[in-house]
Amino acid sequence: MKLQGKAWKFGHDVDTDLIIAARYLNSSDPAELARHCMEDADPTFAGKVQAGDMILAGKNFGCGSSREHAPIAIKAAGVSCVIAKSFARIFYRNAFNIGLPIFECPAAIDEVKEGETLEVDAATGSIKNLTTGKEYQAVPIPDFMRQIIDAGGLISYVQRRVKENV
């Protein structure tokens, strides 16, 4: 699976309140959450992000509360993946649970500029900056976790597996 999109950059310690503010947690509708994605970090983000674009961030992305609303808002906004120096443990798990690919790649975060176009190969972890030609290597997503992403998340994956074994 190859992903391609424009880079949107954020800093370190982007917590779940910045990804989707608590005032919107009364909804679990992905479309509604998408309208407010990253609103407290960049109020214009949801209006600018295009399908396939990517969020790049520093260390500890997704820290804070354990809400699944955060990766749901990102995915529903059309973001194809998140690349960061590191992820908070609960965000990491929640991202895979809802089918959002994430990659750790400190070198890319340090060098890629906002607005540059990236191509990510989820199978190999290869990240290519199509604007500059520079290539980076993220930790690839293990096969079994890619199957969860390809299914659209853990629930869809389990449902598919149950159907196959019935």
C-alpha cells in the first residue's frame, strides 16, 4: 500500500485535546469529528487538509487522554497516515484499532517541510519526499498489523476473520 499526500507539520507533545477538543466528544460521528480535527492546534487545518495528506509531528504525538476520538478525527479528515518522532502508547494502539497507519521516523520530521509532497510505502516503511527527492526509512508496519489497517480497523478485521472461519 502506497500513500501519497502533502505534509502538515506540528510540534512535540501534541495531545488528544489538540487533535480533537473535549468540547466535541459528545459526538462519535466521524464526519463531525473531522470538521474539528486539529482545531486547537491550527484552527484552519480541517478546511485545508485534502484526502491523502499526512500529519508530521515531533515526539509523543497523541499524549493525553485515551480517547479513540483522536485517531478517528484524523482518519475521517482524510489524513492517510501520521509520521512522528514517537507516539504516546495509547494513541499508537488506538490508531491501529481504527485503521490509521502511523510511522516513526525522526529523520523525516527534522527535514521535511510543511507543504512538501510525500509518498509512503506502508509495507517497507520507505518515505520519499517527492518535492526534494530525499528518502527516509521508518519502521515498517508488521504484516499482521497491516492486515488490521487494510481491513479498516480491528473490529472489521475480527469480523472478516470470523466470517472466513465459519
